[in-house]
Amino acid sequence: MAAISNNQSTLPVSPYSSSSCTAIFPVTISSVSALAANLRTLLVCDLQLSEIVLVSPRSLHGEIRKILRTVFSTEESRDVHTELSLLSWLPDTDEDMVILRAARQATADFVLLLDSSGLKSVENGTHELLLSFKSTSIDLPIGPHGFASVSSNLTCLSASDQPESAVFLVPPLIMPSSLVPDIDLTPDPTYGVWYSLGEQVARARSDMSGGLVIGSRAAGSEWCPFDQMQDLHRAPVDPSPFDPFDMLGLDTIQLSPNLSVHQSSGISANMADSSSSFLLLFPSLRDLRMFSPAACRLLRHGYRLHALLYAEAATRTKDFVDAGDHQVFSDADCRLKYESYRWPESGFKAESDISDWLQTLGPAVDVIIASSDRSQPSFYIDLLLEYRRNHDRPSMVHIPQGDLPYCDWMGTLSLQEWMDWHMPQVDISVVTNDRPWSLNRLLSSLSSARYFGDSLDLRINLDQTADPETLDLVDEFEWEHGRVSIHHRVIHGGLLPAVVESWYPHSNHSYGLILEDDVEVSPLFYAWIKMSILRYRYGAPQNVSPQLFGISLYQQKHLELRPEGRHAFNARSAFAAANLPDPITPYLSQIPCSWGAVYFPEQWREFHAYLAFRLSEYAWDVDEAVVPAVRSNNWSRSWKKYFIELVYLRGYVMLYPNYEDYISLSTNHLEAGSHVKDVPSETYLRKKRLFLLPLMALPDVIDWLSPLVTGLLDLPGGTLPRWQEMPVLDLLGLPTAEESLVQRGRLRRDELTGCVDSPITMHDAADLLCLQNTVFQPTP
């Protein structure tokens, strides 16, 4: 046992002494004046934070940035290496909910949750205790402020000489990031989400503790907003099975007249396990109609669908089809069953009604797809999702209402792909220098895209020579779909290190979308990425190959690697000429795309290692032509030259789209930069037309009765093909077999290295180059 403070409080020692911690700090109009002092407390009190996340209304961002410049310009802050992020506080959102939503995005091992007063209410000695997570194996929230259950009532619990178990804590508190709920908890009328968080923590523990109160006795109980022993009408912690509606003190009632039942039959095929089912939770019939292209595909694939329109008046209209005593939504050959609910005046009553309805679903639901409108009461949706998760653990997907019209592609996903919806994490990395007009166009296109409820972190990489206008643009940019980080080089590196060092995967579920600033993306680019990653990384085993290194957003219009020069290329025409059964199919090519592409974690790590060996000349001279007879051998300053080498030696391939008329998910504006030099205007415009492609646009929403087609399913059979069905092209654009690519690479590797043994470890550059025992030496 090791002491964690001078008051003899003790906690068990953990071997993980280097754990990281992110502080979540909300800033309000009333607290912004104290922000500088609160930040200095966090930075100076040796909490060893890896990141501080400030969350505030957007109207305060300008003032906060000025404060940050002041704070970080002081002498005492110059040696601080804590990252700092600024997130937007959505309107009409409670502070406690904002805190947990921000914590949900943290990647550190622990989160320090603060309220808008920061550490102001905490006595100095307690700062050291909050630091104790670095040396203790804490698996529940800890902090100086909490509540205990006494005689069925809740009372404020003050810190004492010994740690004390609590029903729940309130900020400031620290806890493992793994305890942060994946979805919003239902706010308690008195304590916000903190009571609910304590309940969630307690359910997973044999001691039913929701937290641990620690701190110096000198801290006192002035923080407590309630008189001691106030009757709050709360039940004591009970180890009986958890029911979220019992927690709210609601009695079970009969099905309300507000809940109207509608039934239909859907077209079913023997394409899926008939026991697999989906639950759709939408506000209205309009939302179900917008999602119906995907829903109808799921029905045709043999899945069972349950749908609840939770804010729909149960009235008949001409859009309903009578079915005896029920009503049915019908569209062509698809008949969707749904049940509608007229929202009552009492939100608690609605929760009870819908809870009863859930119990009637029978077999476990595999996937829940939900959407909500800010104008509708939506807090209970997450409670229902949590309820279902605790019982059957379905995959839960929340789609913003505005994205529902563009979900037709989701109907092609298999059950396994739906179950793995949340596994891939796509990070966007933007590389820029001194083209603010280009950067603004790219950032605008990213902001206008549809992300279907997913969170994507954005990193902007600035070279040392970035101009003031670019710096100002980056400083003012707001990203609503995740966190933003800025990397500014202090020494000019050029495009090769700017791209290669712009992203590095943090797990095998981490994917990097690398974009130079003269690229522009389609509003549907992420749908293409998500659909492709789920199919070829998480789908059926026969569709998953370790040879796939990425997904291109850009269609190939030219072949650039042939020794004699650039050749025009049209995949559809080439495949038709080769008498392929489906010329419209996506295809696999060895050529890496630099004009909008996602790279996979295993190959990108291997590329980093390969490049280190290559540039240090551990393997062979840097001028060695690794790939026979390709133009990229002359690209001395291009990262693609070396990636092409790795692709050739391994036989790797990239997935390319193949839509009509070169419609793409990204395009390149070919603006002057590292690889595009200033030329006469006429020459430049002629060359630009060679590379500028039409972007796949969002279809117009004319009225909610008209189904929308995005164009993403302009594919063979209306779905992504099986892996073995896709054509394979080599670096010169010639059709070949995947096995032939692998064999070519191995033969060339043997010639270059003299190795007699084939590489035995996938994605291991040292093994590939026969340098297993090589240790890098620092450059003199």
C-alpha cells in the first residue's frame, strides 16, 4: 500500500504509472473572466495532463482564444507540453451533458471532469489526490464531492481522512475513460447526469459503489448546494437487477392509448438469418420515408424490422394503406411495418409507454437505428438505447435527421458490418502551406459533407512557411464533427515529410484520410469510405484481404507511371473492351492515390518503417531503382515514389471507384505548389482540365414522398462486389491476377536483398528487407 496524501488515505499501487489524462473544462459567460486563473491552476499544479479540452458556446471562442494567447505567452507556461482543444457547446445543452459528451471523445487513459469553476472549490491538498491516478489502480470515479445514501435519503458527503464510498460524485472528479458512457445518460432533475453515471458505475461493481470521495478534511462541505439530510426521495443502492425506469421512480402501467399499432408484411428473401432484426426509432413518418430505401433493402435481404415513430400523430392520411384495423406504409413492392406514438404531456409517461412497447418485441434486436429532431423530446431515446444495450447489446447507430435522405447505401450492409459500425475510426489529415484560397475550399467541402452521426478528428498540418492568411483561416475554423488539432512545423520540411508525418495510426481500427489543400471532396465522400471499409475490413472473411492498403476517393483518368508518359484511362471502357461481365465495377489498382484517399493502419506503419530504412540507406542506395521501368523512379522528392516501391515489393492494391463520367468522391484543382509549377495560363488551364473531375453531389430533396438515390449504389447488383470479383490492375494499368503481383514483388525483393527466405511477417518492413536485426543509429 502506498500513501496518496499526508492524511494517511491509502489506495493500491498500479504498475501503470505513465497513464495519460485529459481534462474537460466547460467555460460559460459567467466563468470566462476566471479562465486565465483556472488554466494557470491546471498547468502549474503538476497534474501532468496530456490535454485540456475547453468547451464553450461559440460566441465565446474569440475571447477564449485571446485569453489562451495571454496565458501561454507567460514564462511559466513556456515549458508546458499539454495539448489544448476548443470545442463548441451546442445550444440548449446542459453543462453536465456537455462535459460527458466531450469526455466521450478523449483518447487518454483517464479523464478529469471539471465544472465551470474549475478547481476553485477544491482545497490545494486535494490537487495532489486528483493526481494520484498516476500511481493508483482506480477503477471508479474519485473526487472530493459526492453523495451518500442515509436512511433511503441522499446527503452530501464531505472528504475525510479515509476514502469513502459514494452513490455518485459531482465534478471535479477523475475516472478511467473506459467508464465514460458511450451514449448520453438521462439527466436527473436535481443532479443532471451525475446520479445516472453513479448508477451505471455501481451496476458493474460487486460493492455497488458509484464513486470514491477522497480529499483533505479541510475542504469542508461548503460546496454542497443542499441542506444536510435533505429528503430527495431517492432509493438506496440496491443490488437487484437494474431497470432504468425503476430508477426514475415510475410505476409500470398498461399500454397507453397514445400508442397506436400499425402492421404490415415486408418482402423477405432467404438472404439473411430470419432471426436477425433491426429497430428503427424515428420522430415521424417523414423520417421513415426518407430512410425507406435502406429499410426496404434490409427487408428484401430477409431481416425483420421493427419501427417506432415516437412523435407521430396516429391519424390516417392518403399516404397510409388500410390493413384491417391497422395502417401500413407502402411503396412499390415494399411494405414497412411501423408503430406510431402521439407524444403525451408527461415525458415520464412516454418513457413508461415506450418501455412497455419494447418488451413486446420478442427476440433480441441486433441493430438499433435512431434519429431525432431538436424540436422533439429526444432525451429518452438514449435511455432506451441504454436499456436495450444492457439487455441484448445491439449495435446502436444514431443518424442525424438531416442525413436520413442519403442513407440508401446502408441497406447493402450485412449484419456483421452493421454490428461493427463503430469499429473504424477515420482521422482526417489536411496538409497545407501558403494557399489559403485552396485550404478554404477544402475545409468548406469537408464541413458540408455528411457523416451520418460519426465523429472524425481533424488535424491541420502547417509548414513553417505558412502565410499569415492561412494561419488566420486555421485559427478561425470551426469543426463540428470531432476534435481539431494543429501541427505547425518550425523547420521547413517540404511535401514528403509533411505528408508522411501528417498521420500515424493509434490502433488497427484507425484510418487516415490524407488531403492536400488543392483537393475538394464530395458531400458523400464519407459514405463511400464507410461503406467500403465496412465491407472490405469488417465484412465476410472472403472479402477481407491483407493486400488492400487503402481506398481512393478519386477516379483514375490517366495512368501516370508508364515510362513513355501519361496515358488517358477510362476504367469502364477498358473493362468493356476486355469483355468483363460488369464494366461498372469498382476495381483494385497498385497505384496509390494522393488526391484524396484513406490509408490503412498496418500498411502506413510499415511505410514509415520502410521509408526510414530507405532514406538511411540501410537496405540499398537511395538512388536504387526498386521498381523496374516506372516514371516514379525520377520523383526524388515525392513520398509516392517510396510508397510505390513498397506496394510493388508487397503486391499491395488500393480500391478505386468507377462511376459514370468519372464522377468522383474527390477532385484535384492542380494548383501551383511543390509538384505543380507556374506555367502560362492557357497551358495551366488545359492541364487542369485533365485532372478536374465532377464530384458526386447530394440529390435534391423535392418532397418527402419521393425516395432519393445518392448514386453510390451505381454498382454491379447495386452493392459493392465480392473481393474475388474485382478486376486487378498493376502499376502500368494492365490487368493481372493478385497472385501475380505478389510473386513479382517477391522476385524483385530477392534480387535486391539477396535473401533466400520469403518474408514471413506481414506488414514488417525489416522482415521484408532482411534487416530484422538492424538497430537505427542517430544521425550525426
